[in-house]
Amino acid sequence: MIIDRLWARVKERGPICVGLDPSEDVYPPGFGAEFPSPAEAALRFCQEIAAATGDLVACFKVQIAHFEALGVDGLRAYRDLLRQLRGEGHLVIGDAKRGDIASTAAHYARAHLGGEFAADFLTVNAYFGFDAVAPFLPYLESGEHGLFVLVRTSNPSAGEFQDVPVAGRPLYVHVAERVALWGEPYRRSSGYSLLGAVVGAGREVLAYLRPRFPSLFFLVPGYGAQGGRAEDVAPAFREGNGAVVVAARSVLAAHRGKPAPLEGFPRYAREAVQAMAEDLAPWLR
Amino acid sequence: MIIDRLWARVKERGPICVGLDPSEDVYPPGFGAEFPSPAEAALRFCQEIAAATGDLVACFKVQIAHFEALGVDGLRAYRDLLRQLRGEGHLVIGDAKRGDIASTAAHYARAHLGGEFAADFLTVNAYFGFDAVAPFLPYLESGEHGLFVLVRTSNPSAGEFQDVPVAGRPLYVHVAERVALWGEPYRRSSGYSLLGAVVGAGREVLAYLRPRFPSLFFLVPGYGAQGGRAEDVAPAFREGNGAVVVAARSVLAAHRGKPAPLEGFPRYAREAVQAMAEDLAPWLR
């Protein structure tokens, strides 16, 4: 049961999820020139980061947009990266945030859970309501796959629609209620459902949602480079589990301003994960 | 100015947008066996449909999910199809419904407006609010690209979140207001903005939105196989323009129950478009 495996990883290694978002913005100076294509550079960069941090993380989150921007070659690199990471025993979240009407969602489900781009978990957008999520559910029956549904995101404009008051409560609470309801049949032995929620680093939002939705495992973006601090993500946890916290840029670009970034970037990434683990530790007890 | 070109196409040819959603569900019996891969079959099917209907339509909408389900080969077919259709002078909507935080959305914008998968128009999901739409806007400056932002979709569960009452009005009205506001700087000579809206076939919703949002060009799914009738899409128009109506399955699978479907499917698709044009004509005056 994939959600129980994620829970066990958090228990064993802590709640860090390294976000693999490759781009020239985060490469060390000089990186990439030796590869035949930008897609190959992206793949190699992620492989290096994963090799340097894999034993410290609960899971990896791979952002497909960064590969999609590189075209067909980029998507081949995305596929190969997911295959490799999962083959090595890592848990992988495909961060695609897909969402469409049911007949279309069935194709996305096939692509990202059953097909060539299969991940352990997929992020989905539920603006279409339940019937857009339903086509993903058959892939959850085996227990081998899970979803994280967007509830409350971490970006500055998140509140523009997500916080609009609905019957006195923000819309995202309404969404969380539905996600918990949809996920009830998929609760597993850890107590968490195979349907989890994306909830951005924000102290008040997390503190409100955590006790009210005990079955929802949280995928928490927004720590580090996006501005979230340890105390902002702390309320996501229950007994030190039930959530993974994403760090991407703060890990990938940890070489910034350091000596020998090109040679040292994997080590700097590892040190950044270790520093993050120390930063979070007091809040996990 | 791409929105003015779309307006001119509607004026010249009527408001039909054929949705290219290839899958075994819509292929005639026996189709596909002669091609080396499912991706090649999807590409060829779409090419045949486009060749048979291209002079009758305002634009094509290509559903990327159907190609994504076929993996890397599928996305190569998507790329090649868009390049071919645009090269032939057709207007093409890339139906990807992407949406993410700004730094990620910038990669999607690069992929689908500036890069290998470039379309004339792209559908986007605005659940993240304005900052997730902003990275697409630089591609609109030249006038060569436009967006259709999800406002109200056509699926049975659409109302679950989109219709929740916000200050006495459904959420989708709130979204439409923002889209119109964001799009104000992008109004072009036809009076329509390069930022349009996806609004499903529904008489009441369209009748409410059309007079209130004169700058929004509507992309209207839901006609035909999804249940929408001509009178349900009629309120989308203003003087017979300002909207395109999508038909996919009703055109792609028009061969069902007809003689010689394998040889005749392009002709049946053409006849289905012609029948749809006749069905809509009384409502365009």
C-alpha cells in the first residue's frame, strides 16, 4: 500500500520531499555544456541530485512542466527519470496537476499512473469536481498508486479563488471536505487515504486543516525558497508524520555562492537536505 | 492578431471547432492495424479528419491527454500534428488545461506557446489565481497567441466547486470577472481579448455570461455527444460570433452504424460537421 510505504519512509527518514525541477536557473555555472541536449542535461542533473540525497528523503517530486518545456526529448527524460528512481526503490510523485472532464481524465490517468509516465503518486486539479477525479481511482484499487489533490496552494495569488468565502468558510475547506470524502474508501492501515491533499506551507491553513482531516496525507510545497519556514509547515504533522515537505530550489541551487559549485553541487544539495532536516526536527516530536 | 483571425474565421465559416481527441473508442473498426504504433494511428486519424473538415471549421482543438496517454511517441505525434495544422493555416487550440505556480507556469508557457508544442491558443486552469496566468501573458504581447481560461466546464460534476455561491453568485462568475479584468489590456480590434474563457454548453450559464462579458471570446465544449443541443449553445453568440462550439466524438465517430466506416470515416466526419452547421445556423442570425 503506497501511502503506508510513504508513511513508513517519513517515520524512518523524516518528511523531506526533494522537488526535481531542473532548469538553467538552478544549474551550477558551466553545467550542461557537455551534454548533447538540454533534456539530457536535465536528466543528468536530477540523477546527480537524487543520488546525493536519496537516502535522506521520504520521496521525490518531479515537476513535469520543466521537462515539457524541453519538448519530446524532455518528456523522454521525464519518463526515464521516473523509471530509474522507482526502479531504485524511491517513491516518486509526478507533479503534473492534470485535470479535465472524465473521458479526458481517463487518458491522463492512463498516462501518469498506468502508462509510460507512471509515478507512484500524481498531483491532480479538482476544479472539474468529482467526475474528473473518478477516472484515476481504478489505479488506486491495487494500492500501488495514490493522488494528491490541490486544496490550497502556496503561491501569492492562491487566495484569489481558493479563499473565497463559501458558507462562511474558505473554498479550500470545502474542497478538502470533498477530497476526504472521496478518499474514505481508500484509507489504509496507516490511517491515511491514497487520496491526499496539496496544502501549501502556511501556518494557519495547515493548523486549521490538520486536525479536521485526519485521513488526508499532505503534500506541502512552499518551504525554503518560496518563503515557508519550519514553523510554517510544523502544523502539517501529527506525531511527526502525515505530511511531506517539498524543497526544490533551496536544495537544487544550494551551490550558489559556494566554492567549486560545478563539482560540488550534489554535496551542497545533500548538505541542504541535512540542514532542512535539522530545521524541521524540533517540530516533529 | 490571433483573436481577430479567429473572429474572421467564424464570420467566414461559422463557429465550429472540431476536437481532435483520437482514441480506439472513435476509430472505425479495423483502423490502426496498419500503422507501426498507436501514436502513428492517432496522428493519421487526426490528419484524415482535419483534411476532410478543415475548410468548414473555424479552428481545431487538439486534446493533448489523448497523446500523453501514448507516451513519448504520442507527444511526438501531438507536436507533429500541431505543426502540420498550423503550417496549413489552420488555427489550433492546444487543449492542455495547464495550471501551476508562476515559476512552473513559465515552463508550461514555454512548452505550449513558445516551444515545441506551440499552439495558437492554449487552455489553462486558473485555480492558482492570477500569478499562475501571468507567465503566459508575455506570449500574448505579439498578438500571435491567446488563452482560454476555464470558467465553467461542461461535465456533470462541474457545479461541485464552480457553482458554489460566492457573495450570492456562483464562483464561475467571479472567475469570469477576473479573466475579463486580466484580459482588458489584450482586447483587439474585433472587441475580443486574447484571453478568452472556456464555458460549457449550458443555456442559462451562457445567457448570463454573454452580455456581461463582451470582451470574452468563448470556447464552448459540450455540444453533441456530451448532450448539448443547438439551443443550449445559442446564447454564446453575439451577432453570430464571439464563440466557437466544440464537437469531437459526434464528428470523429460519425461513421458509427454507417456502411463502409473504414473507407468512409473522413466523409462521415465532414457530413457531421455540415449537419452541425445546419443545426446551428438558425441561432447565428
